[in-house]
Amino acid sequence: MKKATVLLMVLMAAFWGCEEEKVDEPDVLTYDSFDLETVMTVATAADANPEIIRMVPGSNDLAVFVASGTNQLFGINYTTSSFNIEELATLETGSATAEFTSIDVSPLIGGENYIAVCVAEADCGQGSIKLVKLSDPTSVVTVPGIGYNPDGCAFTKDGKFLVVACEDDREDRTCKPDSRHGGSVSIISLENGIANATLVQDYKVDHDVDSEPEHCETSADGTVVVSVQETSQILVFNANDAPLEASDVTIVDLEPDAGENEAEPDGLYIYPSGDYALISNERNGSFQILDLTTFTATPPHTILNDLPDGWQHDARKSTKQTEPEEVSVIEKDGHVYAVLALQESHAVVVYDVTDPSDIKFDSVAKAGLDPDSDMGMEKSTVGSEGLAMHQTNGVAFSANEREGSITMFTAAWARE
């Protein structure tokens, strides 16, 4: 019995000793603000016109952008503190009157990412799409005969479709015949592989003389939102319903701001949850949040009211003073953030939109090589239009088309 008692005491002492030596788990950092900061800016060619930039899905250190002025695709390799740019390819437009306008990057399709490049014909001919393999940019598949003047595109999150907003803008293309109203949305099926990409439908958005689609975004369930700029509308449909009938498409009219300035939406982004869409309104310099269940939107939130005193904007005009362009939505530690590029304010701005009825300004950071010299309170010489925001690592980029540069930003959690 004594041996058993001694053994029990030894075991208990060992247990208590282990308890005393147990190391507490380190605290997990959480963040109550986005706290955007500028990291650095790198020049491209002065005439490159870098316009649209995208993160590469599935990667934590790659982005791509198109230089529409020189028909080049560029890759970006980045860490959370720096980046460098390298040319991927100079693409053939296929026509002396064609130009590149926009891109998107696919999720992995057969183990590969593909870059969709929109090709517009300046002579008012039909546009096309080039599907470029990221790992081998010499591998290009062209899908011809889509809508006129494609100006924005988005892959569905499952890689089954590419949706293209074809603007067919009469203001930009005076050759557009008077008899052709509005624009269209082209839906391309990738279900049989990239090599067999097929135009399913070029859905006409011609319910008004100027009902011209500008940009589009998708969600995980195939929902698509399309901005129809000149008529201040949003289209909502599901790509899996293609070919579409009019009954498959919901048209949402956006209200003007308090000064009766029309919205003219541009950039959009569907929340990761799929419940809402963030919409940037180019003309009245605001953004709105669209409920994708009720198809109702919050009142326009004017960005200029939240910028620091003296911040660059085009003060000559009553509209387009900040001109928000591309946008993103990020969820972090229970917060939902709206991130927007401001073309006339050489900046990216962030709002906490966790409660759509209580929007809160978070932070703003400057873009460009020398933004402090771009303070004329007229048209910005930087021109921050494109925006790419990684969903988790806190890195963002703006494509500054007028200056010919790329600026990198970070959220607070990327700097830890």
C-alpha cells in the first residue's frame, strides 16, 4: 500500500508541475480600423495609360494590370512592404483600330489563371475578348463578335462564365449610328474549357437611348451586377440563367443626391456574403450600398464631405469633383470596409460600412509619384482609376492612368 501511495503522490506532483508549466496561447491581434497607408509608387511609361488592375485569385503576392496605351500586360510581384513590375506580354489587338480597355483574372481553371482582356474597336465595330494564360502569355484564345466597345468584365467565382459590360458609348464613339440604342452584356461560357470558350448571348441593354453598361461584378452564387452609367441604373441577374430573358433581369434606378445630381454609377463590388453590392457613383461623387434581396439602396453618401480640408478635387465643377471609380469590399474582425479609388483626388479612401445605415469614414491615402504637386483643384494629373484589393492580406493597388504609375497601399494588419 505504501508503494501505491508514493506512486500516486509522484503522479499528482507531475500533473501539478505540468499545469504550472503550461504556456498561455498568444493573444490574437484584432483590428478596429482599416487605417490605410501609402507604401510606394512606381512609374510605368508616361504613355502607357495603366487603367485596370487586378489581384491574381489564389495568390498572396501577384497582381496584373493592362497598359491600354501600349497594348501591354504587366505583372506585379509584391510583399507587404514593396513591389516590382515586369512585362508579361505585348498583345496583338488584331486590328489597327482596336484598343484594350479592361481586364479581369480568373480563379483557377484547370490549374491555371487566365487574364480576360477586353478589346474595343474605335471604328464602332464589334468587340472581342482575349483569354491569356497567366503562366504562358503567348497562349491566347480570342472570342470574337461580342458587343460594341467592351469596357469591363468579370469572371464568375466558379470560372464557368465571363461576363462583359459592352458600353457602346455614343459620347466616346461618334460613329455609333443613331438607330442603335444603349449597349449590351455579353456572356461567355467557359464550361468546356478556355480553348472552347463560346459566346452564349449578347444581351441587349437598349431600353433607353443611353442605357450603356459600364462595369460588372459577380458573386459566389453567380449573381451579376452591372452599372448602367448614363441612365443611373444597376442590372442584377444570375449568369447561370443565360441565355437571359427580360424577366431574368432586375433594373434598379439609383436616386440622385441631395443636390439632384444624377448618380451615373461606375465601379461595383458584391460583398463576400453576397447580400449587398457596393456602388461608386462617378457623377455625383458618392457611393451607395444596394441590398440584393430587396433591390433597395442606401441614400448617396458624398465622399468630398469626409476628405480633409484642402484635399485635391476638381472644384471647377458641381459634379465629378472626386469621381470615385473602382471599388472593393473587405471583411475583417467583424467589420466591413468599402475601399474606393478617387480619380480626381489622387487617392484611395476607406469607409466602415458594417452597418449600412451608419456609414463611418475610416481613412484616406494619397496615390501618385508626387501627389503634393497635384493640388490645382482642377483635373487631377494622377488619375487614380483602377483598384485591386486583396481579400485577406491587407494589400491594395491603384492604377493611376493619367500619370502612368502604380501605387501600393496597406491596411493596418498588413503592417504587423
